Amino acid sequence: MARFGKAITTAAALLTLASLGLAQAPGLPKVPPGLEPPAGQVLAFSLHAVGVQIYQCRATQADAARFEWVLKAPQADLFDPSGKQVGRHYAGPTWEGADGSTVVGEVQSKDTTRSAGSIPWLLLSAKTHSGEGRFAPVQSILRLDTSGGAAPAEAADQAKAGQEIRVPYEATYAFYVAGP
């Protein structure tokens, strides 16, 4: 019983400090300036993603004779801290839980100072939700600890037009909800 009471006290203290922006969430890296979730939001949970970023070779909007690799969609499985698969991540960008709930995000800011070959860290706001479950109350999403997933280094040209390349990546997604 004493152990249970201590856990509640510790959790309440972390929620209070996090809502004040005074504590880094356990297990998450330091969030760079400009990627912090809005004031009043607290970390609800984080998930590890393992999958691919799918790129397609397309003509640039500015010049139809020039080509580039454009992100088509992510495709990843989501795992809880125990390693259990609890959802998936796909185009939208959408996060879907095993309970059927979803959240679709919209990029608010990005940090491109990460290592070469890795996709940027992002702050996204929830644009839409569906279902009742894990993702229903989510207001903000952070993409952190990225490894891999950057656009292909090989040149994009007309011969590759329409071709897709799947680039492996891993990331941590942290999901924030309205605070107490």
C-alpha cells in the first residue's frame, strides 16, 4: 500500500512539474527550443516506432524537367515501453491504436539540426481524431530520437519518375494531452 501511495505522489509531482515546463519527461531526450508542446499540456505516453519512410521520385513543382524524392508516407509499427505492438503509423500523418482510436497530426515546427541521414524532430498538433481510446485526447505529438528515414541520397531523375524507395527509420513519438 505504501508503495502504491508513493507511485501516485511521484506521478502527480511529475505531472505538475511537466505542466509547468520544469521537468523533462523520464526516458525522453531534451526537447530543443521551438519543439516544446504548448503550455498546459502534459505527457500522456510515448511509443517507439520501427518502420520506413516511403519516398517517390517526382517532378519538382517549379520545373517539370527536374526531379526530387518526395515523402509519400510513413509506415511503421508502434511499440509500448515493454515492447508490445500497440498500434501503427501511416499517411496523414496518422497514429492508430490497437483500440481503433486515431489522431492525425499537422506539423507546427521542426528541428533539422539532427544527424545526417535522419529525419527531423517534429512538433505536431492534433488536427483530427476518431474513436474512443488511447489517441482520442491527444493534442500534440513530438517526434524525437530519430534514426534513419531521410530522403534517398541517390539522384532523382526522369528515369526514376514514379519509383518508390522505402528508407528504414526508428523514432520515439511522445503524445501530449491537456494537463490537470
